[in-house]
Amino acid sequence: MILESIAGAGLAKAGAALGAAIAVIGAAYGIGNIGKSSVESIARQPSAAGDIRSSMILTAAFVEGAALFAIVVCLLVVVM
């Protein structure tokens, strides 16, 4: 009985770590795509660089916020 709960806790921690890793990888991929697209857009239309840059920063902040939320949820699984 006790061994089953210990094994379950270990699996929960491993699952939370895997979830946090997937969240970070997804955020890195998303921000990379945002940066790539914004650089391509600025290269095509340099006069709109300011608008593109501000949209890029806002979108990157949203992606980072979602990733941070996912990591916090994973950490709560470990703590509880």
C-alpha cells in the first residue's frame, strides 16, 4: 500500500517534469517562429518595422505567459 503511493508520487513528479519540459519547448518553438516571421516581414516592408516589432513583442509576451502558466501548474502537481 505504501509502496504504491510512493511509486505514484514518483510518477506524478516525472509527469510534471515532462509537462514542464514540453511547455518550455513549445514556448521556445513559438517564439522562434514569431521572431522568424517578424524578421521576414520587416525585410519585405521596412517602413512597417515599428508596428511589426510591437506586435512581435506583444505576441511573445502572450506565449511566455502561457508557458509560465503551464510550468506553474506542473509545479503545483509536484507540491500537492
